[in-house]
Amino acid sequence: MAFETIRLDIDGPAAVVTLNRPERRNALSIQCMEEIIAAAGQAEADPAVRAVILWGGTEYFSAGADLTDAIKVKSAVQGVEYFRRFHALNDTLETLAKPVIAAIEGFCMTGGCEVAMACDIRIAGEGASFAITSSKIGTVAGAGGTQRLPRLVGPSRALEILFSADPIDAAEAYRIGLVNRLVPKGGALDAAKAMAEGYTRRAPISHAFVKRAVHRGMQMDLASAIEFETFLVTAIYGTEDKQEGISAFLEKRQASFKGR
């Protein structure tokens, strides 16, 4: 599939999805969201890919939603349809059977920040900044920001960020748990690729099941979540990879996982 608003590059075990709208500072248009979903699907179907990296380039991650699309939304019906696109994108990232890493340099604003929060892991270069600016334009974050942000940093910190609409820097984002890793400026993509390389020594089915256990389990009460976890672990015990992994451990050798 040919893309117009993104690039998809397979670099060893990493599928790098690069936002490519420099004239709009990587604002997320409807077309861009649909192309990210398509690229993620291609990466998921490639057995050589062990992680998907969402990357905006060296200057900025994303300015957020493309307001030339948002300004056209003038009714509740139109709003539901518009934000359905964002929800579809974020759901794709969260349910993808492979780890999804956001590699962030520069500013990561509102809709861009909401998409980054739907990724499994966020790596930020020093100098990056994060904000959800909805209160500045009289709206509410509509792509999951009011829900994912408090789950990452806690309700009070989330409200502080949402109330102020002012950016926080990468060091503060790392301190409060909004990002997983803080690396030197310009190093986010390389760090994400190194993480993907490390995943080649891990079982891909395990990664897929872990993602499902965490994301779905967080929406359940503890007893239900543990029961769900039990179903997943008993299912994975019937895989070839489980047999290979335990055999390799007992034989003191590196496991060779096949995703079966």
C-alpha cells in the first residue's frame, strides 16, 4: 500500500512508522490516522517484525489533531464520527499483537500525546515536551486523554496537566511516569530500535498475551483480571514456544522462538 502522510520502513525487527506531514507539523488528519492503522496491520502480519515504532522525526512528534478537520465538526453526531477515527487508531495500537513504542523528539501535543499514550512504551529525547491543550480552545481531550493520562500518572497530576494546558518537559514527564525512558536529545529512535532488537530474544506469543492481559485486565476488578490471566497462561502452555523456552532454560541455551 502506498502512503501519503506517513512512511513505513522495516529495519530488522523494527517497523518504523514515521509521521510525514512536515507542512502541518505532523498534525493527525483522518487520512493520517487511517494510514497508521494500515501500516500497523502490515507490520503485525510480518513475522520478522518484533515491534512497531511510531516516530515523528527529529524536530517534533505531532502537533495534535489536524484542526482543519476538527473545525468541520459542528454537531454531536459529527463529533462522534470524528473521534471514532481517533479511537480506532488508539485501539489498533493497544490491541496490536506486537509491542508499540512511541519514539518522541520535540513537542508532543494533545491528539499526538493521546496517541502516544495509547502506545505500550514511550521513549523521549531530552528537550521533548508534552501537553494536552484542549482547555485553551474550549474543548475536552477526546482521543482518550482524560482516561489514559490519569491511568499513567494518577488523577491529580492528570487534572493539573489538563487544567493548565501548559507543556511539561521530558524530564518532568519521565519523573511522573508519562514516559518510560528519557534519553539524550536525538536518541529516541535508536533507543526504540535497540528495544525492538532485544525483543528478538523473547517469545512473540508471550508479548501478545501480556499486552492483552495488561490492557484488558486494567479494566476489570482484580479477581476477574486474575481469572482472565489464568485463562491466558493456560492457553500459552500449549504452545511450541513455551516448550522451547522451558527446554532452553533447563538446557542452559538461548531459546529459539517461532511464534507458534
